[in-house]
Amino acid sequence: MALWRRAAAGWPSSARCATSTVYSPYLLHRRTDLCTDPDRFAPDRWESGHTPPPLREAYIPFAAGPRKCIGDRFAFHATTLTLAVIAARWRRRPDRTM
């Protein structure tokens, strides 16, 4: 992971093998060096072509590594399916007020 390599490069060389480390998804998602204005709701920052493109590892809603949520794929598929069912019930009509 690019984020891990970048973070590890700044660690002191005295870090020993099997040292416990902790990360906070809350703090990671609010780092200004990874995302401009992180407290603003801006889903378009994850679209391709956004400048600068955020690191893929900068957003981890289901954690990462060996303790990653096993239901993350199910959650993404369930959300997509739910949105499709809701959108199928809507009917779009042209706006005649223009």
C-alpha cells in the first residue's frame, strides 16, 4: 500500500519487529494531506479525473488487513441492489416550467 510505505518511511529505525501499531479510521479520513477539505461532504472527489486524485487507501470504511470486515462486499452489493430497486420505482417526467 502506498500509504503504508509513505508512513513507514517516516518511522524511526528503532521500531522493532512485532511492535503493535494502532490506526484510527476516523483520523485517517480527516487528514488534510490526503484530502483537501476532508470535513466537507464531496463524493465527487472519488471520481476519476479529480485533481488531485486521492489515494485508494485513504478511505477505508470497513477497516483493512487481517481484521477487515468480512461483510464489506455484501454491504456494497446490498447497497447497489437497494438503490436499483428504489430507482426502478421512480418515474421521470420533463420539467415543463422552463
